[in-house]
Amino acid sequence: MTRGNQRDRDREKALKAKAKQKAANNLSGTEFQRAKENNAAIMRAKQAAADAKKAAEAAAAGKKK
């Protein structure tokens, strides 16, 4: 056999990766939805702040001319 124990090492690596992925997603459906909505609210607030900053800069640039 030319591959040696490569197949076994690959299986172990895949099992570790699968366990790590499963551990990362330990939220139930409702908890996941709540977290998703919370993240979306944070992003909307950041976008609103960025839009306000752009508008203020545009207004300041308009007054300079």
C-alpha cells in the first residue's frame, strides 16, 4: 500500500473538524433567530451612523463651495 496511514490520518482530521464545527453551532432554533436579529439590528445601527456621517460630510462640503 503506497498511501501508508494517510487515510487514517485524514479520517482523524475530518472527525476533529466535524467536532469543532458542531461545537461552534450550539444554539437552538429560537436562540439562533434571536442572535441573527440582534446582529441585524447592530448592523442597521452602524449603517445609519455611516449614512449620517456621509450626509454631514456632504453638507459640510456643500457649504465650503
